[in-house]
Amino acid sequence: MIADHDAYIAEAPEDFRPLLVQLRAQLASALPDAEEVIAYKLPGFRIGQSIIAGYAAFSKQCGLYISPSAVASHADEIADAGLKSTKTGVTFSLSKPIPGELARKLAIASRQAHDL
């Protein structure tokens, strides 16, 4: 069982660790009053009872998980960055990392979607 964000990142594929460290810092900066939690076996940022953003590493890519409206409201920027999106997230990799400003915008939009 993963205890915290540091432990999650330490167990992630080595190549992705710098991306996860950077994303974690970007999310923490965009959501300064959020609590770092492990929810659904993934690292996330919670305000009150709402998980505002979460992230994960897989064998070939990483994901940022946010509200559907955050993805929809920044669909053009996600596509312009060459990233793939789903209803609730954005995937990125070493060859196509998520731009810091985009990560910040998505976190803020996800927070707004939760009316916090």
C-alpha cells in the first residue's frame, strides 16, 4: 500500500519520476490549500471532501486526472500540446510532457468545477 506521494513517485518507473515530481509541484502551487492524499491508490489533491486532481504513472505514460469540465474547457490547449485526453484526464510521456502552465490551468479549472 502506498503511504504518500513520495512513496508513489519512488515506486513509479524511474524515467517518469522527474515528470511526476514536476507535476506534483505544479499542482501544489496551483492548489495551495489542497491536502495531498492517496485516494483510489493514486496520489491526489483534496479540498474538503473533493479530489480536485490526481496523477498516475504507468509503464509507457503518465496521467493527470481532473474534472470533465476542466478537460473540456482546455481541449484545444491539450490538443495543441500534442497530448491525448479522455473525459477525465490527460495522458503525457517523456516525449510529450504536460506543459507546466497547462497543468496549472487544468488544476484551477478542476477546482472551479467543484465550486471551491
